[in-house]
Amino acid sequence: MKSLLLSFLLSSSLLAWDSCTYTSVKDDMMMEIFKDCIDIDKNQNITINKKHLDNMFFDENALACVGAKKSLFFVNKNAKALKTVSFDNGCDTFSQELARVKINNKTSYINKNFDIQIKTDYFYGSRFYKNRAIVCDETIKKIYKQEHSFYSGGSCNILNTKGKLLLETELSYEEVLQLLKKEKI
């Protein structure tokens, strides 16, 4: 239910993007819209307003999901924030103990302690499945078909949970996906 509400709030034209939204402890664990909970300076440094930090609901990983500035952010209890990717209409979820974040528009992976475990030079990174993730450069295309989307093209590789690239040459998203499906890598 929270995911649906977050999706509505994030996509609603009523939401002013100088506002932010998160699950509020003081408002019966409902998603609420606030004016001044997060600030991002020109150097991409993120600051969380203390009164909002005290009001945010933190999940079992001690992270809150905040929608602001046309993006989603993981926020920890120490007021550190990292831009994340959307998964199922909310912040990314952990897959094989790792979740995706964006640093300088590149995909990195954090652990549940909010430590960066894998930093990449790739724009796109999938979630990990069977210790493998697909990573691709900026040429990958996101294609929309009604309410669904899929990826195509790009220059891609396979990354393991240790941060090692597994292919000697990069292939298209479709070619890498086929290798994974056939369990050739």
C-alpha cells in the first residue's frame, strides 16, 4: 500500500518538486508531503533537516526512503543520504545483501550498513541474481510499453558480488541477458 501511495505522490502533478515525501512516524506511518526535508547543493551534497530525520520511519535495515528533487534517496539515521534507483515504485530493495545507489550518475552498490561495496563506471546496474548483475553504459535504452518497461542495446557486462567484471568484451543488454539465462557465465 505504501508503494502505491508513494508512486501516486511521486507521479502526481500536485507534488511540487521542492517538496519531499516519506513515511511519517508522527502521522500514523502514512506517506506525507513536506516542504523542507532535504537540500542538495550545487556539488550534490545532500543535507537532511533534523526535525524530519526524527520523523522518518526507518526500515529493518535502518534506512528511510525519501522522494525529493525528482529522485529517490536512501537516508540513514546519521542523516547520510544517497540517491537510489526506483524499484517497485519505491527505493531499491536489497538483493543478495546489496542495493543500488547512484553516485555521480553511475551505479554503485551498498550493503545494509550503508557502506559502498561496489563502485562502477556504469550508468545502469541491475539487481543481483545468483551473484550476478548486468551493468551497462549510457547507451542503454529504456523502452516503455504501456505501464511496463524493458532495456535494450547498450554496451554491457556482467558483474559479480565481489565487483569483478566477468566478460572479456562488452555485449548488448540482450546478449548479456541471454548468457545469464543459459547460465553460460
